[in-house]
Amino acid sequence: MSRRLIVVLLVGLAVLAGAALWWAARPPLVPAVVLQPAPLVRSLLFAARVAALQRVELGATVTGRVSAVLVAEGASVRAGQPLVQLEDTELRAALAQAQASAQQAAARLAGLRSTGRSAAQATVAQTDSTLLAAQADLRRTQDLVARGFLSQARLDDAQRAVAVAQAQRDGASAQRAAIADQGSDVAQADAQLALARAAVAAAAARLDQARLLAPADGRVLQRLVEPGQIVQPGRALLALALQGPVQLVGQVDERYLGQLQPGQTASVVADAYPGQRFAAQVLVIAPLVDAQRGAVEVKLGLPQAPPPFLREDMTLSVQVETGRRDRALVLPTAALVGPSDGDTAQVHVLRDGRVVLQRLRLGLRTLDGAEVLDGLAAGDVVLLGAAVPGQRVQADTGATPASGAKATGESGAALGNAMGR
């Protein structure tokens, strides 16, 4: 081998050794992000169902056989519309009997007030005449007995005749008083008429109970009876959703209760119609927490007319916007070092080529990002990978966005909550 070739090889080896030493001494490359202001949105995702404000189950109040069911499931009904008819032949007969008794009582009362009063007045007049005649005969008899023309026995007969006539006159007067407006016979007949009319009303009410009517406008949810079945009071025959505002009811994990407030807007999609979203608004947050499930009930209303495809108890996915910052310094949650203490946390930042442990204060937080309120500024380089304070490193910002934002430019996360499914 020539001397020249040996020199070239030695130089090459020296260059390679120098490059290896330089590479070994180079600071490690650590993933990092450069903080920049960006929008930040926090939302809460949970399942809900469609619920009408008023849902009722209709049943019969009398025992009977169903003769007809006049509506089908899903049918719209109007207030007062017949829904179910029970057999009512016996009830109609009972009503007719009660009506006949009422007519009889009314006729008796009318008779007492007309012909009864005339007859009583005539009887009183007749007994008055008989009494006057008996009294006149008594006076003549007393005069003749005093003269000795008649015996004492004849006087006794005359006195008895007067007493009988007086008793008859008193009886006729009492009868006339009994059928007067305030008399006992009229009062009794009036009471019997009232009782008969009450029986008519009761029979008519029982007849009406043989037909179920819609209490208000609504829609039939369930048909639980068919013609020919025997039904009893307390059994549900139909389930109705009464017409009115539609509400969405969901169960939210109590961990996220602090994020919810009445008035927050929401985006809703039905599992059966994933391409048709519609808006909703948080109305009521239940004051109690379900101890068994650790969840709180949330009710949402629809600011606009509900979509026509909504059905009672339909399953929905609700995304409630619980926080928004149109412009915030957003830090990826992956950059946080160790557990956070309330609204304070720590991150590793790169300053002058070395790792520095920086304490900061956070604001709005999502699963992906957190708002930095104090401790960092726009343009700061925050490390995402493992690092040791004081270590010299190089930041590999690459294409990693500072906030974990998607192509929309907004940083946010939907907190998943499968309760209520």
C-alpha cells in the first residue's frame, strides 16, 4: 500500500471519529410546541332521550268488556275524541230506569202541587160545612133538652157529632198544610225527585265512563288493549303523549356538574338520523343526584320547532358547549408535568437551550388543552417529552399544533359521558 493511500485512510478515520464525538455530544431532540393564541372550546357529550312534557296513561273507571278500540298507535288525536268503547247495554238500561223513576217522582210532585191541593181544599170546605151543621144541631139539641123535650142521650149524640166533625175538619186542614209549598208531603216528594235525579246523573256518569275520551290533543304512544278483553279500573289501556313543548332528558355524570348552567346551548343529533343536527338549550338541572348511578338529570328545550322525525323516547347524542374562549393562550394537556393543584400546574419550557420547570396558572380546561392565564407568553417553547430541569435539549416543534386544534382552528374536547344510554 502506498504512503499516500495510508494518509487518506487515516484522515478519513479521524473525520469519522470527530463526527461521532460531535453527534454523541449533541443535545437530545425533544418534542415541543410553540405557544400561540387560539380559540378554545369545551363541550360535554352525553346521551339523552325525547320526552313529552305530559305523558298520560288512560284507563277505565268501570269494569267491562271492550267493544271497540278506535285509534291505532302513532295516531294523532284531538281533545274529546273517543278512543276506547266498552259494552254499555246494561248501563243504558240502568240510565233508562233511573230516568223513569225521576219522571215518576216529578209527576207525583206536580200532582201534589195541582190536583192534590184542589182536592185538599175541597175536603176542607166540606168538613167546614159538616162542622157548622153539627154545631147548629148541637145548639138546637141543648135548647130542647133544657125544655125537657129531648133526653140527655140525644144531647150526647149531638156533642159526639160535633167532635167528629171537628176532627175531620182538623185532618183536612192538616192535609192541606202538608201539600203547601212548605208542607211535609211536598218536601218529601221534592226530596224523592232530587234523589231520582241524582240517580239519573250517576247512571249517566257510569255510561259516560264506558267511553274513553282524549283529555287533550296528543299522539297515541301505546295501544294496550284489544276488542273483547275484560278491563278493570286501574289498568292502563292507552298511553298518550299530550301535545306541548318537547324536552330532552339526559343523565350526566356528577363529576361534570360544575360545568353545566341553565341557558347553555347544545347541538343534538339522533342516532337514527346522524346527518340532521338541531339546536337545544339547557333548561333545568335537577337539584338531586342519583345516588345509585352518581348522575344528575338534565332537561333541555328546543328553541325552534322540533324536527319531524323525533319520537318519544328516541335516543339522542347531546353536545353542550360549557366554555369558550375566542382567543386564548392554549397549552396541550400532555405538556403538564405531574399532578395539577387546582388551577396551578407545572411545565417544562426551553430557555437558552436548557430545560426550566415553570409554574403557571390555568383557566378553562378541556381533555386536550388548557388556557394559560399566567406564567407563559406567546412564543414560549413548551416541551412535551421527558426532560430534566437544567438539561440542554433541542426543541422539535415539527408540525405539532400548540393547542391540539383540528383543521377548524378551534381547540377543544368533548368530555364523554355514556350515562343514560
